[in-house]
Amino acid sequence: MKYNSQNNLSAVEQLQGTVERVTFHSETNGFCVLRTKVKKQRNPITIIGNAPSITAGEYVECHGIWINDKTHGLQFKATTLNVVQPTTLDGIEKYLGSGMVKGIGSHFAKKLVGAFGDSVFDVIEETPEKLVELEGIGTKRQQQITSAWGEQKIIRRIMVFLHSNGVGTARAVRIYKTYGNDAVSLVKENPYKLALDIKGIGFKTADALAEKLGIARNSLIRAQAGVRHVLQELCNDGHCAVELEKLQQASIELLEIDEPIIDSAISMDINEGNIVKDLIDDKECMFLSSLYQAEKNSAELLIKLSKGCTPWGSIADGKVIQWVEKKTKLALSASQTNAIKKVLKSKVSIITGGAGVGKTTIVNSLLKIIRAKKISVALCAPTGRAAKKLQEATGMEAKTIHRLLDFDHQNWGFKHNQENKLDLDVLIVDEVSMVDIALLYSLLKAIPKHAGLLFVGDVDQLPSVGSGAVLLDMINSGVVTTVRLTEIFRQAKDSKIILNSHRINQGKMPLDNTNDSDFYVMCEQDPEIIHDKLLDVVTKRIPKHYKCNPVTDIQVLTPMNRGGLGTRSLNIALQQSINGNHQNQITKFGTTFSPGDKVIQNVNNYDKEIYNGDIGIIKNIDISESLLNIEFDGNIIEYDFNELDEINLAYAISIHKSQGSEFPIIVVPVVMQHYMLLARNLLYTAVTRGKKLVVLIGQKKAIRMAVHNNQENKRLTKLSQRIIEMNKV
């Protein structure tokens, strides 16, 4: 070691050795801290550097300098760090047993090295049939090992390629699964495809790669990709379209290229059918073609469905009300009676209203009447939790919309569509505020023309996470028969949750606390005190007082993902407090997971039949098989470690993600750092998620701002207008 006068820098040296332990590795930028056994060094040394992928047992060759870090002591700072396969038997065993190769854990690694020695890599690659000669390795495991080995070689090549071009490697496996063996050549040909095809890779990442590969900043291929990115980002905020001028301006600002090139890119995208120009309120707007078709066709299908006779036929008003009251042993109010009569006269109708206004009573009464006509009825909702709630309320089977339509994995679409209609006479769809325009279109084209359709939902809740304002637009069209319920019934008036949810919806502050209430407001000024109080309430006070489980019974709902009281920060703190002692952990994509953790699915996974917003509990983690099992509503679902970017911790989730769900107890932080999102429908949606107890913890000013802010961020859609126009045809 050669130190300079500052005792923290030396001349460049070359080191070689075996990685004993990967102390840290960032999948985003490749930075790593390695404990490494180096020749002529008695004890392992610490090497810091960058590698796209690194595993214990691998052999590293690096050039760099020694530094004496004030905090961490003596380290070798590698300017170049190359990874090669290990050559020592001990290194080979550690490498194979690290979990990197699926099917080989520490147990089989020892067996393989014992049987084949330093030729084990050649055996796996060239004569894999020899593996089955070992006890415990059958044909299935042998195929698993050789398949995983081949994948790893290709994935490593992709990672090295991406890393050498300044791109983080966390998505390499997904790139491989999307593009296969041609990944590198396809990315070189058009790196902007990554932003369109690979979850987690945005336009900026693809743009940086394109620049490294020599694609000109004013090229048409870059302009097209940028325009599509801007349009997609605006649609991700819930819009179905964007004004042309806004799209032009945002694209110029993002790409820093001249307007004529942007206009050429837009024209080319229109000609290629990627985007569609249309007028909304006499303004030129641009739609992604899929959203344009979904709106246009949904309006047409809604009007077609609404025509003709109801499948249940003509029903005498007076007699049917008396009959259903006798059957249900419930006396219906005037508003409920009018609602039932109105719905029975229409093939397509909507029932909307808040908690405690009798939506379930009306639906159950309608089901009694309709089923007495001996016609088939199906029930569905957007999420698993919403479907389960509907099933419990009606005593009938209810499915998610995705399961009802039956996703086809081979064709990547629904099996029930315009060519293969659903076999039913009446369909009831609950929690329609959550349905986006794409899902509405998929549903409508699968409903037979003779069928009746009833939408149920609360239009005052947050709109769908996806594009559109489906429920609001259908109601605002004035064409679809709509019943709006406002009367709170006696049994619901005792609940402060229901009472305060209606107060919030009317722009009034929730009532102050009372003893033995199911609704509490805890006001503090300092966000740090609010943070600490929230942790105390969730992990100690509520579990002790209500004798409940903080993981399964309590849900923290927060407006934002970022900030000290956002989901990311709160999840780390709550995980540490509730489930921080597990040794069997795995860290992937920046999140540490342990058995017992509550997690949420972030995207629809049709293969697993698990959908965005589904919440589960991690049951076990198998390091050797690179597998993690999660229980969702009694079903155990298997995840490969490389799929863990699909899930997040769920001790705290966003209010948007909570739509359609109910939880025994909810705790909601409301502070001014969330001011960008503080709105009446957000707080109203949060409060209506709680069944037994709702606790607001925050600043009074922030709660007041949310209650009084009824200026909704209106989504740019044209569904309402299309329904009106289609009805005139």
C-alpha cells in the first residue's frame, strides 16, 4: 500500500480476489461495497466501486487507490471493477449457493462442487444431464438450473451493456423477459422502446441511453418518443386527452428542440395511428388512440344497451314494493321506493350516494325482484376487496371485473369480448367510481345486447387511478338513468364515521371527539410530533385498547408517497416498529421485505390473477430458490425475486390505492406538507374506508383546507359529450 502525504490516497494498484460478502449493492447505479479476500492480505478488505451485478463467491479484478475514510476506515476505491467467475472451490461454492442461480442453494452448491469440483460450470453449461446423477437433483431441478444459468448469462450481458451506457441495471431481468435474447440489439435500434415497454424505465433514462448511442437530440425518433411520453404522463394523471397547445409546449420544454420538429412528430404519430386529434369544447385536443377508441366505443355501446325492453319485463310498481318488503322484512322509505321503481324501468341505470344512504338495501331488494323472474344475474367490482364486500352484502357470488371477463394470457386480452359475450341477463357493477375508461370499454363490449346493467358507486369519492371520470361523465350526460341517494338512515346516524363523512362532503368540519366514539381527531402543529404520535397510536395505543392486530386490523392512509408522512417514510418506520426483527430478509429494488410484512400489488398481474391495490402478507422467503410467497385473501401467490418491483410495503398506503376497500381501523395523517393534494373528495374517500374506527392525526389548518377545497382537478374527457351525441343518432 502506497499512501501519499494526506494518508488517504495512493498510487494506482491492481487487486484480485474473491468476494466474501456483498455489504451493499445499488441496483440503480451499480455502486457496491464488497468484503473481499485478496492475495497477500491476511484479512478480507473492503472494496468500493461500481458493478452492474455482483454476488458473493465471484472473483473480481480491479484497479484503484487506497483511501482512509473517516467513518469506515481503510478501503480500496476501485476505478475499474471487473467480475469473473470464481476459480477456487470455496469461491465456486459461495457463488453457486448465493441464490443467484435458481434451483441451487447452499445445500446443492456443496453437492455440486463435491461431485464436479472446478469443472462444475462446464458441466452445467455443456453436459447438464450429469446433474441428475446426484441424489436430490431430478429432471425438473436440472432443467430449472440450466435454464436459470442461461438466463443469468444473457441478463448479465444486458446489465453490462446498460451499465456501460450510464443506465442503472435494476430492470435488466424485465428487459430480458420482454425482449428475450435480442434485448441488446433491440435497445440499440430504438432505446426509446424501453420507456414504452418496460415498467420502471422512464423517458429520461431512455433519452440518456439514446444520447450515449449517438441518436441526435433533434431527431424525429426522439421527438416522437418525447411527444408520446408527455401525452402518456398527462393521461397517467387521469386525463383522456390533452389540449394540442399544451402538448406542443410541454414537449418543447422537455426536449428543448424547435416547434416545427415537434409538429412533425405529432403529425407522424397521427398518421401512424398512435394518437388522434379531436375537439373538446371547440378546442383541439390529442388522445392516445387506445383512449379515444375506448371513449367513442363505450358511448356507442352504452346507448345500444339502453335501448329495448328490460330483461325482467314489465313489473307492477305498487305490488312489487309490497312483495319485496315482505320478502326482506324491511320497510322501504319513500326515496328507496322511488329508486327501485326508477331502476326497474331502465335497462341501464346508476345508483349513487354516500355511506349509510341505503344503496345495499336497494341492491338487495332489486336482486330479490329480478331473480324471482328466473333470469341470470352476475355481480362484479373493480378490485378483489370490493368484490368480497359486495359478496358479503348480497350473499351472492361477486367477481372482480378482470375475473368475470376472464383474462387470456396467450392473446393478452379478455376471453369475453364482442365475439364471445358474457352469459347473463343482468349485470350489477359496484364501486364504479374506480372504473377507468379502458376497463369500462372492456366490460361493455362483453355484455349481451339484451342484458340489463346497473352501476353502483359514490360519485363524490376520488375518481379512478386510470384515465377517465367514468361515473361522473355518465351521470353528467343526463342520458343514463340516475338515482342519487342523500337520506341517511336511522341505524347509520349512530356512526360518527358516517355522520362525519357526510359533514366533510358538505364542506363542514368533522365533529369533535366524544367518549367511546368511532371517530377521533388528534391535532398537533409539529409534523415530527404528528409522525411520532402516529407510530405510537398504530403500534401501541390502538392495539392495546381495541385488542387488535396492528398489521391486519389497522391501515394507515396518507395523501402522498413522498415526505416524512408519506407512504415511503411511514412504511420504513412502521415496518421497523412492527416487524423489524426478522433475519430472513431480502432487499430488492430499494425495499427490504421480511416474512410477516404487509404488502400491496402495484400493477395488474394477469398471470397471477393479482391486481393493482390487492393487499397481502408475506408468508415466507426462500433464498435458495429466489422465491417469496404472499398470501392474498387466503391464496398463496409465488413471486420470483426479480418480480418484487411489483409490490411495495403496505403498512401505509396512499388514499388513492385504498379505493374500493374497507378496513376495520384507519389512521390518516393530514398535514400542510400535503397541501398540493388536500381536497374534499380525498379526505372523504379516506374517511369512508373505515368500518369500526377512524383517527385523523394532523394540523387543524390542513384538515380545514381539505374540507373546504372542493375545486376538483377536472379531468379532460369527452365521454359525457359522446354519450349525448350518440343518443341523438
